[in-house]
Amino acid sequence: MKTIDLAYRTLYAELVQRSLDASFETDFSTAGNFVRVPVKGRDYWYFEETHPEKTRRYVGPAEDPEIAKRVATFREIKDDLRSRRKLVSTLVRDAGLSAPEPFTGDVVEALERAGLFRLRAVLIGTVAFQTYAGYLGVRLPGAALQTGDAGFAQFHSVSAEVEDSTPPVIDVLKAVDPTFREIPHRTDAGRTTQYENASRYRIEFLTPNRGSDEHTDHASPMPSLGGASAQPLRFLDFLIRDPVRTVLLHRSGVPVLVPSPERFAVHKLIVAARRERSSAAKREKDLHQAGLLVEALDAMRRQDDLAYAFAEAWGRGDAWREALRKGLNLLKPDRHEMVDLVLGKALEQARIDLDDFPMRLR
């Protein structure tokens, strides 16, 4: 696993910060004010404007240090679009980091500007994986970065409580490509969880299913998603808990929320184990991405993060353990040995002992 020079890692961190700053500049007029609002025992930041009429928009949890810092320095934020474009170009051209396919970048950027990540939706899947090279400071092979879709996930509780919404998702997507259309849900025909354009590029919205399995075949209404619903999925709550802020290397940088890389790696093992045999190619991609992230976390001395994420999943019950065992066993022998070794070292360093853990090299 090749690491990126420290100077480029510093540039990437700067781009993340400046892109977030610029998103605040775009989203919030200096004519308004931030107000702190208590909701069910927790404080949240909202942005309030009084002209032409009084409006209030959700920003995020008051305890989020990045949001608190942006609120404190809001009036000092200045747009540096051209400078950030140069940063993105340097990171792609000189540091060897991967940029998303331009159409994917345009779609994610449009949804970001519509407020999707401000409303705590999380970019998932391969597009999220593309951001981990810069976030971790490693080079990831291009074959693991290819995709023809983009996925987003949000907790239903968040969507219901923020009392804010993006513009209609279909309008946002049609501004990027007029051929985008809503795909009726297979069970709830009046709801949409997926959108597709003429080239069959697909956008999907998901939400964790922590209720009974009967909810799996029904679309969940999501008040903050501009008319979109979301498909409930098992195990998704683990993936999108405690997401991290990073940036997609597109144009001047697109600030996004993505799953933490350690949760992404563990979740990919689970997803691979639950794939049908007809999805062999997707399973191989899941396993490949999981293995690469385990290797990257080890290279960047973040074994503790991996250990705690794996232990959390392992501790969630028999179904989780079965999926993790199967996912590990699906890895190719050389990759299995590497993951076993890294996990064993990670658990030992974090002083975590898992009963009945199927590791050959413990």
C-alpha cells in the first residue's frame, strides 16, 4: 500500500476545510443569523432569516465541532473557488489521487448544493470509497473506483426531525441531466427511492431498517429528501453511524459526508456475505474494497479504529457474526491471510478479546 506524501495530505486536509467553508458561504446569506435550538434534549444549529419572510433552516448538531467552528467564523468566510480548483488539480495530477467520473461529480455536487449533506445524508458505495485515498493518505487502485451509480443514506429519525428539506430531488437531478426520471417503487408505486437517466445511471436513497422484516419491501417516506423515499436495509445503521467529512475531487471540491473507512470495510464484508450468487461481480468488488481499506488502515496506523468497528459488529448478535465469518471466508487466500493478520494485530493492540473469533493467525 503506497502512502501519499505528507505535503499532499496536508493539501487535501486544507481542501476539505475550505470546501466546507465555501459550502457555508453558498448556503447561508450574511443577512441572516445562526440560532441554537433545543430539540428533545439536544441542541441544534439553525439558520434564520427574516427577509423577505421569516425562515429557519437546519444546519446540524450543536456538539459537532466543525459546524460550531464554522458558525463562529461565518462572517470571515470568503469564496476562493479558483484557488480550490488549483488544489484539486494538484491533488489529482501530482499526488495521483482519483477524481470521480465527471457526470458522477456533477450529480453529487448538485445534491450537495441542494443541502443533502447539510441535512445529514451520507454518500455511500463506490463513490464514497473514492474519497478514502485522500482521507487516509494512500493510493487506491483505479479498478476499485469504477461505478455507474450513486447511493445516499439517511436515518429516518434525522429526516423526520430536522424540519427542513432539499428542493425536489427530481428537479435537482434534471438540472444535471433532463433525462432523469423517477422509478416507481416495486411495492409502493406512489413512492420513489431510485432515479435513472437515459444512460441508465442510477441514483438510490436508502435508510436503515431496524424494525421487523416486513418493512424491507416497503419504501420509507423521508421528509427531508425533497419528495424522495428510501429503501430500508438491514445492517445500514452500522455503516452510516458517525460519518466523516471529506471531499470529492471534482471541480473546486465537493464537501461530503461518508462512512468512516473502518465501518465501510467491515460493512463490505457483511454485504459480500449476503450477496446472491448471481451478483458475483459485485461480491468480488465488495471484498476487494474491504481488503484494500483494511490494508490502508494498517498502513496508516489506524488499527484501533478497525478493531473497535469490527468488535462492535461482532457484538451485535449471531446474524452479524455469521455474516462476518462468511465474508472473511470469501476472501481470496492471500487477502484472507492479510486481513486475518491485520485484524489480529488490531484487536490485540486495542486489547479486545472476541470469543469464538475465526482467525487462523491469532
